[in-house]
Amino acid sequence: MQSSTSASPRAHTAGDGSCDLSAELARILDDRAVTVRFHPVIELATGDVVGLKASAHGPDGSPLHLPADLFAAAAVDGRTGELDWVCRAMAFRAFLAAELPPSMSLFVTMEPEALAVPCPLDLAGIVSVAESRLRVFVGINERELALDPGGLLAAADRAVNVGWGIAIEDVGASRAPLALLPVVGADLITLDLRLLVQRTDDDAAAITLAVLQQVELTGAALLVEGVESEADLQWARALGATYGRGSHLGDATAITERLPAPRTVVPMLARADVDAPFASPFDLVADAPNRRASEANLSRLMQAVYRTALTPGAAPVILAGGGRSDQPDESSAEGFPAPATMPLLLVLFGTGLPQEPLPGLRGVRVRRDDPLAADRFLIVLSEAGAFAVLARSDRADPGREVEIVLTQDPDLVHSMARQLIRRIPSSGGSNDALPGPETPASGPEVTVDGHAPDGDAAPGRGGWRSRLGRRV
């Protein structure tokens, strides 16, 4: 949980060699010597403080006092997840100790590395109290999606289940996450003016309009950050922002006085609509009008859908399923040129896949008895829209033409993408697909002909608490 703008990591040892940053970091973590400052979040219409954004600092006088330096040192030592737990717990503790009105919201950021680290035992109690008593918005960004897509959405699900909200942060840093905004389904989107001014005019315009479109379509609240002048404040109001944060509206401080209850609370979206679970995305369109086509024409149709990702702009999200076919090679990649913008996610689900079947392509291995292995699909999210082509072969007669459904229904495609992303494991570990709602139970894998393959299947993993090793 650091500030929304990060500096580049410093050297791991101070310039004069007198201070070992690794030892300093260890001391801070062991002593829980993190101080938290809170930035006021202001409702622009009333001037009320409706929430506080937490940022964690090392001790005064420490070379790791600044959040960027503190987290840079943790990254070098591989302790980012542990530090993030400490920072969030200290924010919860300070917020609870201040006895603020229950309508006051707390904004915290979750670092992606924390998804794979157990909550320290001595912090579990305060985290549990926070879950039951505080109104919290958990901030996420596109870096988290690339590192641990399934874990990110699992964490978001967990936050929603305890009554917390989801905020998308750092919008303005690039156009990269724009195609993913509808998938996350955030309650609040933060547009950072400090990051936006660093972009080209074209990028800044595209980012701003995409955010405003998402706010209009979903009802998400807009928080403009980096409000450092009266001109910034007027621009935030012109954009229709409900909330603002920045030095012009109030500096970050410790909580030294009891704040009055805001007249309104930062709203959370009603989440009555739940994604219909599926074993394979084709299940969601099985009753839709379909067509039959040859394998050659299926390939042409998939290439047409794929090309929607080639336009420069937001980083596309490309999710494909190869069924039980052989591993892809360079020849099978013909007709699918590299997008102009590096995809935020470029993932292939299939049986027997390595971590990287082709350069830049992330392989997610599914069991042969997983329903996801039965069908083929291509899902593309880009600035051009949301597209999916899904194909199912006749198992009794593999030589027949393939049953195909093409959909551009954004709600349907985003639902497919959400559920597939939940099955993508974190980078750096096993590439076995995380279990889905209708995947086979853990145990020996069974092939389509009823025989177990060589080797044991990886044990199933599921549940946000179990993946984090939570003890609350």
C-alpha cells in the first residue's frame, strides 16, 4: 500500500555505505514501525471530507521514510507482500483508533504481491475487525492484473463479499487498462491529473473519455486526484467528478481530530447481477443462433476478431482456448500478427501447455477432463469493443463442420472474460489453471477416453482465504 505515484527504486545501500537498507527494512517490518498518513477525499459539491486515502511511511529520519523508497527496498528483498499487509493493518488500526463516523470511507491500495502472502498472525485480529466495522475501498491497478489476474479478481470478490468497495487507481498513467475497466466493475474510478499531463494529447483525451464513458454506463463514482490548483478543481468539476483529492483540497496528515460525519457516503454499486457460472464460455451462448463452418472458415473468423486488437491505443486483452489440439507453433500463429500495443493479457488455455508456448504468449494448462478443454474460443477486449467467437465440435463426428457463435454483446463478453481471468494463475508459479465453478474435483486427471494420463494432476486450489493462507 504505497502512494499512487512511485519513484524508481534506489540503490539497496545508501550512497555512503553506512546504512544497509535491507537491515532497515527488516527492523521496520519486525517492529511494525510504519506510520500512516491520510489524504482527505473531498466531496466537491459540499466540501465535506467523505473519506481518507492511506499512505504508508517509514519512520522519520529513516532512509526508507518515503513510500516509494520503502516499497522499493521491499521489492529488492522480496518482501513486498509482507510490507503491504503491515501497511494496511496499520492503516486499519489508526482509522479505528480515531473513532471516526461509520459513514467515513477508508481508501487503501492492495499490492499484487500481497495476494500470495499469508496475513501475519499478529495482524489477523485487526484485519478481521476492519472487515466487520470499516467502510473500505480497495484500490487496484493494471499491474496487479498482469501479475496475478485470478488472484486480483478473487481479492475483489472477497472485498465485495465483506461489504467493501473496489476502486481502480492510477488511471491516467497510460491507456493500457482502459479495455479492462468494464471487467473489474469498480465502484469508483480515480483519474489522476498528475499522470494525465505526462501523456500525449491523444492519449490524455482517450483516457479521459474512456473513464467518463465507464462512469456513465455503470454509475461508478469519479474521483479526480492531483487537484493542486483552483484550475485543477474547476477542471475536475467540468469532468463531472463527484470527489477530489490533492494539495489544493487538503494535505496528508495523521488523524489528530475527530472529523464530522459526511452528509453523504461514497456509494457502492448495487451488485444484484451475478455472472452466470459456466464450465466453458460456449455454454453461455449454446442456445443462441449459431452457424456451421469449416475449420478453415473458423480460422478466418477468428483472425477477423483478432484484428480488432491490432489498432493502436489501449492495451488489448486477448483470451484464447485451443481445446485439446496440439501445442501452437509458429505456423499456427500465421494470420495473427503482433498487436501494435503490447497486450495487457495474451493468454492461451489448453492441455499440456508450457508457461510460454510462443514468445509473449502466456500458457495456462487445463486438465483434459476440464470442460474448458472441450471447446475453442477467442475473446478480445480492445478500444474497438468486446468480441468473442466460440466453437464447438461434434464429439461423435469430429469430421463435421464446427458449430460457431459470434457475439459482440459487451455484457456477455465481459462476463466470459471475468470468469476466464479468475482461472489464470499468478505469474512465476505453476501454470495450472485455477479451478472454475464447474471444473472436476482434485484427483487423478481423467482423459476423454477414461484413462488417467502419466503423472499426477496438480492439486486443486480455490478460495480467497485459502490462497492467502488467511487465519481470520
